[in-house]
Amino acid sequence: MSYISKPKVSHPNLPRNTLGLTVRDYEGAVSTLCAGCGHDSVTAAIVQAVFELNIEPHMLAKMSGIGCSSKTPAYFVNQSHGFNAVHGRMASVTTGASAANRTLTYIGVSGDGDSLSIGAGQFVHAIRRNLNMCYIIENNGVYGLTKGQFSASADIGSMPKKGLPNQQEPIDPVSTALSLGATYIARSFSGDKEQLVPLIQGALLHDGFSLVDVISPCVTFNDHEGSTKSYAHTREFFHHVVNADYVAPAEEIKAAYAEGSAMPIELHDGSRIILRKVDSEYEPTSRASAFKYLRKRFNAGEIITGLLYFNDARKEMHDLMGNIDTPLSEYPLDKLHPGKKELKKILSRYR
Amino acid sequence: MATVNDVVIKIGTVNGTGSASANGLLMKSIFRMGVPVVGKNYFPSNIQGLPTWYEIRVTGDGYQCRSNRVDVMVAMNAQTYAKDLADVAPGGWLVYDSTWPRNKLLSRDDITVLGVPLSRMCNEHFEGARARILMKNIAYVGVLAALLDIDLDTINELIEETFAAKQKLIGSNMKAIRLGYDYARENFVCPLPSKVAAMDRTRGHIVIDGNTAAGLGCMYAGATVGAWYPITPSTSLMDAFRAFCSKYRVDPESGKRTYCIIQAEDELAAIGMVLGASWNGARSFTPTSGPGISLMSEFLGYGYYAELPAVIFDVQRTGPSTGMPTRTQQSDILSCAYASHGDTKHVLLFPADPEECFTMAQSAFDLAERLQTPVMVLSDLDIGMNDWMVPEFDFDESKIPDRGKVLGAQDLENMEEFYRYLDVDGDGIPYRTLPGTHPKGSYFTRGSGHTKYGSYTENSADYQDVVDRLLLKWETARSIVPKAEIQYSKFNTAAILSVGSGDGACKESLDRLKKQKTGLNYCCVKAFPFDETVKDFIEKHEVVYVVEQNRDAQLRTLLMLDCDADPAKLVSLLHYDGMPLNAGFVVEKVLEEQSKGRAA
């Protein structure tokens, strides 16, 4: 935690959202990450996304595990509850939290170590349950806090700062999520805020599990020549394939879209996500074709970004189970048992 | 050997052949005759084909433990015939299926062997392989009914109740009972000198297992989130909770569920879900056993330090490692008390029978929310999976559940500022807020070092301030956990101290020792930290026999650590072969210790 605190006074003419809050109201503590860390850009994108969506701060829950990425929930939306869990276990805590109160918006921030190594089991099972959350992976291919070991997302041939190149197959969160049936899968780059903000907004509003894999370079341990997760490498090889625009409820679609490239998706609150296909070949609603396309371009050394898969037909966890719409945590305790008289009836079976 | 209402019946069968319902029928019939019973199931960690035994102790005196004696053996499993024969007490009886001849080498002069052609009779009277196997089991109940003088009308009444929904099974079951009954009456002198006679000692009682009772307790406590990973012997707790919820937890307006049961991918996730749910204000729990506690340990330390309620049922089984999953032990006491790295300790509750599983399930939620910490209920396989005769449960509707110190929206609105870990009331318990209540209530829940204001710290004094307050909270816990059960007379200088499922055997041994002119006082601990009466109890005695079901004297260690008890006076009586404790063991060991000159 930084010893410098942010000034509490802000510019009087800052724009306000429908709740009357400014973007400053969605900020958090000062980041203690390294200067230039990709994660700080993701934090800024989250702040903008939540501000623009007019989410009441106390109705947002910020979840994380352990690692550089998992520190970041302290750096956005101060007025939200945060849960910094143990390493690799953010998904299970969020599952339980959602079970207790499904009316909150859950944003989880994790890293490639937290989600693809120690937390791989919980990551895949949260997808399987279609847990209603926005799950962001700040993906930099290394362990930062322990000083630069490769993570499971490091590409074959990627060079460490010192030592030999990685020889093991990387785990790609996007194709993993695709194979597991995640219902909203996006990838972006921390240096591409314009693309990232609407992808996070769509993820927050989507009813079900949303993955946003963000290539977020580690300036200290993985930003050198030979690294495939550096700023330079990502800038050179990333391609937009399907972008998304967020359109608030009741707002008009103003942008002009080329014929056949735009695909509007209605979200539960009346807002829309407009998918813009950069490559007209791409089918973001077909798992098989998305998988094929991604593998082909991956093999060519490209980093494909955008809203890569979307499916709003599958129910989220609570609806799959048939749970009540209101928070279980608010259901009165005395209505949760059938009383003394019924207990006698129940126990008569054991006579 | 002529006795009335003091007989032990043991039935050896092959698992997967449907003998459980026959054994249940037998036990219930005796219970319905007003005669107290104790049922123990000794089963293998297997689905089908291995030996399994069911033991029914008929105890007119109403004792609560098994006896290590067998009076009547029903040897249905050829595989274990030699062992079963050897287990019968001299003067006892053995019933076997005489359809196939016994090995002549296997015989004993000091018992009576009774052959009944069960298979042949059932093959003649029933169609289909499955029915023949099932009815063979019911038929031995008929044989025992004749031999022990069990009331046929009671048996038939139970059959009618059991198969109320499957009418056509009533006739076949009654017929099988009759086959066995008539054969025994025609061929043997019935009843045997050891027999059952109706009495009036089961009124107001039920026969139930601890896992069902705990599942019912969770439903009555208002638990809404249950997360678990299947593990013997805890699985039936969640099965019971699910069954009760499917009937009583449907929202009348929407027809939707007011509970959420999640089968987790492992125990690490199960406890994570529980912590997430209670952080959000739901009463949530997880049932598990020893290996699950090992996996949950990291998160349990988190729950302790971040101060989150959680209820964990540890239905203990035999360790170490995988151990014997279908045998009982009390060997998780220390690993639960100190689960997780760093300075961590947890509140434990020790139910002694299914009735306490029901009541302690409820107090566990109250304590967890009051103390904002994980509370572990340490049951075991013996309590959890065996049928116990206990007083019918009561539920006090006027008692308001303790939800602990939770600030609401109005409280927060009126406050200048909220700090999560401040000891406002001086009892070591801070106030908490639930997400979604009010923007002023937000805080960052973390397992990393934090100050009393809730912010991250690496400052020594600020860190120590919080962990020291947790010790103050520990003392508050000591003052509100269930008190030990104590039987005290100033004339006795020696005592027995026990825990959990050892209670029944210890109480019976007290009676038996008294008859042998050895008067002992008694203490059964109900919770950790130990309340003040436990310390006082130990101090008042010269010798305290600590009876527990593990090899390493874990309860004794805990008494030394938490009560500063003098190790010299704590004498361990340890039973850890995986079988439930019996009174004979305690009596024998106490007398053995006393003969060594330790008599007080």
C-alpha cells in the first residue's frame, strides 16, 4: 500500500453519470504496482467501464486471489466491498458469494498464475457452472511478486530475462474457456483501452460467465526482446477480429456500420452490445469455427482480440438450479424452517 | 445364559445384497416394543461383494454404546463364517443358511448352531433372483423374531408403513417373515433363554443417525448455502439437508428454491464457497471428513484472520491419510483445533450423539456469526452413520438466532466512518458489514496483514494489535461456547473425562465401576476452547482418565495446551482400532491403571 493518498478534492465540472457520480467516485487507492505496469491500464479501463454503466458502487463486489493482478481491486471503486482471497481461489469465493446474493455485480481480477496454475481447477469449474461474473485475467506470462518465473501462459520459445526459453505448451485461457462452454469470451490488450472498455462492459452485463483475457505486459520481468508478452510484441502481432460497442438502454445506435459486419446483442437490462466483425469470416457464435480460427491464427503467431465468442442461450448458475430471484442472505430465517409442529411430524418417521 | 432385554445380535452379510432394510426392520421392531436398542453398522469401503456386519444391542438399561460381546450371530456370509463362528460368546447361538452344508471342521461345542434353509425356502416361494436374495434377508428377521420373541404384529406394522407406497411388496415381505418364523418355531425351542420382552422405555425417543440430525439442524438453523465435496462418512449429511430442503425450502410465492447446494470440485473450493457465502450474509456450511479438513486448512486460516463465519462438520473417520474410510475415530481433534499455518485456532463443538448433532448444528451457526470465525462440529462415523436411540428433538420457536454484529444501512448512514476491525465493545469482536448494504460499509477483506481499520499493513505494532485482539475474542468464545457436562461428587478423587461419541461407553463404565466399588466423577467436554468448568474439574481431581479414540492422546494434548492442565494427572485411555468404543474397554483400562497404583 502506498503512503501517498489521493487528493479528495476534484474538478467541479467533471462529467457525472445517471447516479450523479463522477469517475473519481469509482477510483480506489493509489496503485503500488511498477510504473508502466499493464495492470494499471486495466484498472483504469474498469473504472471507466463501471462509471459508464452507472453501477452503484456498493452493488459491485470486487474479487481476487493472490498476485500482482489480484492486488488491483484495491485500486478501483473504493466504495465496493473487496475480497482478496487465497491464491487461486477467487472463483470458489465468488461462487459462494453469488449463491448468497445474486443481485450484486461480481468482477474478479486474476492473473495467469492465479487462474491457469494454482487456480486452474476453480477457473474451469466456475465456467462449467456458468457463474454470473466478469472474470478478468491480467495475462503477462510471468510471476511478478516472486520475481519472474514463467507462468503457464508463457509461449513456447518465449525468452525469460535470464536463462533458457520456455519449452512447455502454453495454456490459453480463451481456447480453454471455449472448450468448456463459457458464454462470453473476450481477449484484449491493456494498451488498447478503446477496445477493452466495451468488452468489460459487455462482460459485466452478460448473464453468465464472462472471461476477459487481457494481455497486460509486466514491465519489470517480461517486457524485453524475445518475450511474446511484451508491449512491443503485443503491439506488433495483435489483431482485432470482432470488436464490441456498448450501447446503453434507450440510447440510439449512432455509429454507422458496414453492411453485414454489425451484430446487435440485447442484454438483460435493455442495453445492447454491437459486435463489429473486422474479419467477415469470423463466426463469434460458433464454438467450432471460433476454435478453428483462433488456432490457425495462433499458429501464425498472431494475438487475436475482440469479443471472440458469445452465447446468451445458456442459463446462469442460479437459473439452472431454480433459485429465487432475491438474495438468499436476505430471506428471513424464521421462514426457512417449518416450525416446531412440523418437526414432530418429520421425526415421526424415526419412531 | 438367560437374559431378558440384554442380548447382542450380529448379522454378517455381503454388502450390496439389501440387508440394510432387513436389519433396520429388526431394530425398529424391538424399539417399537419399548425396548432400548443400539445399532452399529460395520461396512467396507466398497459397493458390492465384501463382508459387512450389523450389530444390534438390546439394552433394557438404555445404554448408548456397543457391547463387545455377541450372543446371537446370523452368519449369512460363507466368506466370514469362520470368523463369525469364533466371535460368538460362549453359551451363545449361531444361525446360518443350511441350504448348503457347513464345513465340518468349523464347529464349537460351547455354542448352539441353528441351521435354517433360508435360500431354499426363498427359492421355492419367490420368483426372480433379486427378490430371492432380498427375501432371504427378511426371512432371517422372521427367524430372529421367533428365537427372541419379537412381536410379529409390530414387524408387520412396520412393513406396512415402509411399503405404503409400494403395496405389492407388503405381501412378499410378510410372507418372508412368516417363512423364517414358522421354520424356527417348528424346528427349535422358541424363544431362546435370551430374549426380548416388551417394556416402556422408548417413549419420547427416536432412532436416528447423526448426519440426518445435523442436516435437519442446518435446515432449522436457516442455512441457505451448502457447499461440499463427497466424502465418506459425511456424505449423508448433505443428502439429508437436500432431502429436507426439497420439501421445506420452496418459496411459496415463486415456487423457486430458498437454498443453494453446490457440489464443489474439491474441498478447497467447498470451503471457499462457504466463506464467500457467509461474507455475503448467508448461513452456509460444508460437511467433510479428515482429508477434507487437510485440504481446507489454508482457507480456514483465512476465515480466522479475515474474521468470517463458517460452519464445518467434520465427520471423523480413521486416519492417517486415507486410513480406513468406513471406520470411526476421533483423530482430527488437533488438526481441526489448529488448522492452517501461522497462529491460528478454531472453535470446535463436540456432539456426543445425534440429538446434539441437531442442537449443535444450530448453535454452530449462532457462534460462527457471533464470533465471526469458522466453527467446526466434530462428529464421527459412529455418530454420523449409525442409528442411535435419542430423545425426540425439540425446537424452541421463541429463540431468536444470533446473527452477530452486522451493521445495517441505517446504522451506516448514521455513522461518521466505518472501520472493520475495531474492537468497539471490548469483547474482541468487531462489527461487520455485508456487501450491497451501503457505500459507507465497504472494506477490503484480506488474508494479508491488516490494521484495525482494515487497511493493508506491514507495520509491526499495527499487525500485532489485530492478532492480540483475536486472543481477546478467543476468551469471549470460551465464555459463550456450550459448557462441559459434569457429574461431580466430592467423595471421588479420580474421574473420567471424555469427548463426543465416547460419552455413552464412559457413562456405562461409570455404572459398572460403581458396582465394583470404584466411584469416579465424570466430565464430557462439549467445546473448544474449554470453558472454565473444565479447568476447575481437572484441578479438583488427583487422577483424570482421559478417554478418547485416537492413538496420540489429542484431547489430552489440547487440555494441556488450553487449560494448562498438569500432565501428571491426565492418564490416557486410548481406543483407536476403528471400532466404536465399548464400556468394557474403559472399565478394564481404569482397573488396570488403578492396579498400577494410580488409584486416587
